[in-house]
Amino acid sequence: MLQILDIPELGKLEIIEVYEYYDQPVLFSYKNAAGHLYLYTFLCTITLSPIFKPK
């Protein structure tokens, strides 16, 4: 199971379909044991350091 699916409050999760993949699923649907469907999206913010710093 993926680390991103380790959400104890939702119970056991099963991926239904992966819509976008980039090193890991970033947009996919999944359901829990009760049959509730969820849509998950992974958003990442990256702070980049400038290569050139003006004096």
C-alpha cells in the first residue's frame, strides 16, 4: 500500500483508478471498506533558490 493511503480515519483503502502519475500517483480515486469513494490529488510546493543572486 502507498504511504499516501495510510489514513487511519478512513480505514482500509483501495485505489480504483489512477488518472495522473508522476513518480507516484498524483491524481487518483479510491474507496474504503464502507464503499465511500474519494478523489485524491497530490499538491507539492517547492521553494527554489535562485541560481544567480544580484549584488
